[in-house]
Amino acid sequence: MTSSTQRVDLLVTGARQISTMDDDGRVINDGWMAVDDGRVVGFGGATDPRPKAQEIVDASGCLVTPGLINAHQHLYQSLTRSMTPDFGGSLTSWFWTYFTMWQHMNEEAIRTSTRIGLMELALSGCTTSVDHLYIHREPGWIDAQVQEARDVGLRFTAVRGSMTLDEANGGVCPTGMAESDQFVLDESARLVHEWHDANPDSMTHIALGPSTLMSSSDAIFRDSADLALQLGVRLHTHAADDPDEERYVFERYGKRPIQVLDEFGWLRPGTWLAHVVYPNESERALLAERSVAVVHCPSAMVIDGGIPGGPAPVREMLDAGVTVAIGCDGATAADHQSIIWETKFAMLLARLRGGTTAAMTAREALSLATRGGATAIGRSGEIGQLAIGTNADFVLWRMDGVAHAGALRDPVVGLLHGGPINAWATYVGGRPIVQRGELVGVDVGAEVSRHTAAATRLQRFLND
């Protein structure tokens, strides 16, 4: 804890409320937060003595929260977003439609889509993002992503995804896009040794992630699980996300997707699964028992016409003891990369499914996007909350404008019920990425032009 005689790097003062999301759910009204050497070192109320600071951030009228965590994403998909081509409404036909463009990506496309995506996420209050890149037409694309993420300044978990089961062998992957199992394993090990940093203040994690049971071999699932244990990294994939997948998996294995992943050694601590729209009661209990986390990506479920059976059973998973996080998914599936929007939408869909506001409160939704995300990606206690010693990843939300006029009782409710809103300021390790609602040190026009050129090149291949 700081003292009034201590000098710190940064002092956030005058906040309408600091919602720490810590173990005690501490809320500080009209208070301050001290940051030094990239970490939170103190809190206080309006009348508590404050430490001296090299820099003072005026948070008057703002809600301060931990930085939001995007636990599932495909950043390259911003290159083909909002196209809504006619693909027949099934997941399989969706993939085949977009493969005609994605197979022509190059490193420049990966770099600019990574930058644009992370910038968009930072504007929405994101301080840590996962990206699951499973297309690798050239070597070095994950390396390029890590470099771009470090330049933008967000914490980054790069999932070395893969597709190894091509159409000729019954998979949902063009033959020319499939990689060999051994190459994937070798590249995964190389990336972990090159980039993975397990320190609490790490900017980069690497995880292993065969894309789906529809596009990856049995061997790569089993061997990735073994390799992840050897290297001390986590596992990530899609599961139980579409009726097409359920049918495909049952025809191939005679079992449900989560049962197959269990046989492959994936249901264990250190695994987090994207979507999980169709778990039954016993599967929810199994995920909780094995400490397997789930990432809920609400927009992607409904933007192309909805999910048979309704929204994912998030309340049921939480009640069963499953850790649930929030993800934006790919921008071709969700058309945006705003983690605060996904958090709000998760709350609304839970209430739609449950038929009551009690199905998910605003603070529960915020918890999914902070503590839930941190637990899912293996960084609990480092990020996702504001407590003494945690990384100073935090967001200032301006709550004194037109969009929140009259929202006087609980600013967290105001944040998620009101809006639309972007972050007023986003800090990672005490360093500003967004200030006064704008990206720091970024020529936005140049970045968008660069991205537009890459997207234009790619989209020309749709009808070829």
C-alpha cells in the first residue's frame, strides 16, 4: 500500500467509481488508484491521503474498471467482414465460401488485420486479446502477429491454430490449405520457445489450437495435448458450436464433440473452448469438474440468422461451476471487434434465454469479460482485476455524457445498459493505448488505408 510520502508513476484521481472486480468485489466511490512500475500499488477514497505522482490522470465523471479480456478471436477475418455472401446458412458452407478468399492471404494481410483488430479492441476497452490463427499459407505469420501486438501495446495470447484434415480425407479444409501434423507440432514448439513468456507481467503467451474436429486429424489433437503438457502452455479449440459440427462428429466418431475431446485428453485444466452452444447437463458438469473454461461469443451466434435452440446456456454453465469468458470471434462472423459490445450482448442474450434480469446482472457480465477471461487464458491474479500487485491494465469509461445522463445509481449498470460507448482511456501496464477516446500515436487514416488495400485484394477472389 502506498503512503502520502511515496512517489508513484501514475495516480488516477477523482473517479466516480473504481470497480476493482477483485476477490472482495471492492467498489471505491470518488476515489483514487496509484500505479507504479506497471502495477497497482494503492487505492483510497476522496479524503484519504494520496501519494505524490509523476503523472496525474483526471478521472472525473469516469467509471474505472479492469481492462477487458477478449478470450477468442480471429483477427484476419476483418479483411472479409460485412460481406454476407450467400453461403446457405450452414457452418460448413460458410467456411467453403470464405476459403476462396482466405487461401490468398499473405503476411501483409495478417499484419494489417492484426493491427486494425487490436486497435479496434483497444478502443472498446480491451487490454488483452487472444487470437486463434489456423490458416498458415506462409511461415512466420504468428511471429508477425506477436510483433504487431507488441507495437500496438496490448497483451496477446497467440494460439497456433491449424487445419490438417483436408477435403480428400473427409475434412472441411481445402487440400492446398492443410498442413502436416509434424510441421504443426514443430512450429508450435518453436513459437513457444521463441515467444512464450510465463512471467506475471508478460505481454505474450502462446497456446496450441487445432481449429475444429471437422478440419483437424485425431493425431494432431492428441499430440497437441501431449506437447502442451511438455511445454507448459494451454490448449484452445472450437467445440459444440453448430449443428453441422455435431452431425459431422457423430457420423465420424459416434459421439458428441465434448466426448471426443475428452478421449483426446483435452478436458483438463489449461484448456479453454470457444462457443460451446450445445452442451448437455452432464457435459456442463464435466467441464466444471475438469476446470475447462468456455468462451461465449454472442454476436457470432446470431448475426447470420440465429442458432437453433436459442442462445448458449451461459447461466446454466455458470451455475454448474464452469468458468465463462467473453470473445468477439472473427470479424467475418460478428462484423465487429468490440469487447464491450459483446459483454453487453452476452448479458442481454442471457436475459432473453432466462426470461428475467436475474439471468445475468451487469456486474456478472463485467465479471465474465474480466475475471472470467483472465481465468480462461491462465492469467488469474495477474489481469482481470484491480488489486495490490496486479498489472495496471484498466479502462476509464466516461459516464457524464448524453448517453448516460440520469444513470446515477450504479455506473456499471449504466455502462452495460446504456451506450453506445467506447473507452475514454485504455491503459496496459500503466501505459496509455487510448486517451480521450482516441488511439495514442496512431495515424488512423493510414492504418485504415493499408487495411483497405489488403481487404480489396482479398475480396476480389470471392467469385473466382
